[in-house]
Amino acid sequence: MAPKLQWPIVTELTTASASRGAATGSRGVAPAVPRGSAPADVAHPQTIKSFVRRAGRTTAAQARAFEDLGPRFVVPYAPIAPIAPIAPAAPAAPAAGAWFGRNAPLVLEIGFGMGEATAHIARVRPQDDFLCCEVHRPGVGALLKRIAEHGLSNIRILEHDAVEVIDHMLPESCLAGVHIFFPDPWHKSRHHKRRLIQPPLVARLAARLQAGGYLHCATDWQPYAEQMLQVLGAEPLLRNTAPGFAPKPGYRPLTKFENRGLRLGHGVRDLVFERRH
């Protein structure tokens, strides 16, 4: 029997079998396929995910935040029916108005950790709405606590894989911005294929940005920063707002994580790209 073809790993995590090395390797070269799609002869491609589940203990305070605030601020994953791309000037995804009770510029955040930067940005940008994807339950609970502490109303949380959210809940040209701060760098060379910032995901995100919308990434790992710069620069729908790495935008705070990295000598790099008109 011929060996089963595998869909190449292009984001941070695939199914367990793929993460053990079932993607292309010394046995052969994967067939060329369009960006973000599976080969035609692969009936059931490996599921692509944008995260790694990590163990963590939910504190009593975080559990209370889930109970008290979850019904309002955690929105369910609910795929929408396929629709035509909306007009570039449209402010948000169709459901966003119901989630937030208003129509405002919508920013997607992928992987907010413990929510420190997310809460700060939402506080200094009250005119914008933030749809935040995270599967780490203690982090979700921590952000819910911050929402209560700061009286924030412009954050909604999706406790679900961001790739599926992008594919099935966000139509084209619906986002004013995207934030991806300090994704897992996967330091070892053999794990680079698991990194989140890869051409298929960037193409998905670029298509969902409005004209003039931005994609802001940050990392404290120089080799990953260089790969991000290369991948983002190769996306035809995007243009770099700086000659190379961008100055840190004023809305992004220095978090405890970032300060720890700076103490260790890890320089932080910001990349800000815009959707072409």
C-alpha cells in the first residue's frame, strides 16, 4: 500500500501524529499545493492549530471570574455560513456588533497569555473592540479578572483555536488590526515548522484586514523576528510600515514577560505591516 500523504505542518501545532514528524521529510517531497490548502488526494488532512496546550492550574479567583464574567465576555465558537466578502469599509465581522453592542473597529488578538498587554491596550484604546483568542484557561481567567478590575467593556474572548476562528467566523475585510505578541519561537531548527507565523496563516490574516488595516507582531527571539520579517514581506497584500523592524507602538506596554527577556539580553522586535489599498 502506498504511504499516506500528509499535509505539511505550517503553524505552531498539528495533531500529535504530525508533531512527531509525519510531515514531509527524508522519505519524499510534499506535492506543491496552493497556499493554505491540502493536496487534492488527501481526503482527511491533518488538523492545523495555532496553539500548544500547556498545563496550568486555574486559581480560585480565576474560577470565580469565569463564573461571574464568562457569560458576558467569553463568546462561543460558532461558524458562520459561507458568505461573500464584505465591503472593505465594513467595520467588523457580522456578529461583532451583537458581541459588543456597537459597531467599532475590530482587532483580533491571537494568544494573549495572561492578558496583561491585552487589558492595557483595551484601556488606552476604548474606541476599538478586541476579539481575543486563547486556549490556556488560566490565562482566560486572568484576563477576565483584569476586565473586572479595570471596568473594560471592549474585550471579548474566544476560548478556541484562532485558525478555525479566522476560517469560519471572520469574513474578508472585517478587521482593523491583528495582534500577535510573543508567539512560541520553537527554538530548535527541527521545530521551526511549528511556528505560527507562516505564509498560509499570514495570507489568511491579510485577506481579513480592511484596506489600511495593520498586522502587528512582536518577539524577543531574533531568529524568529528575522523569519517573521521575511514571511510578512513576501505577502503581496501587505506592506511594511518601516524599513525593517518598526519602533514599538505606544499602545503596546512592556509586560513582565518582556522585561524579563530584556534583563536576559533578549532584544524585542516589533513588526507592523499594513494591508495595501
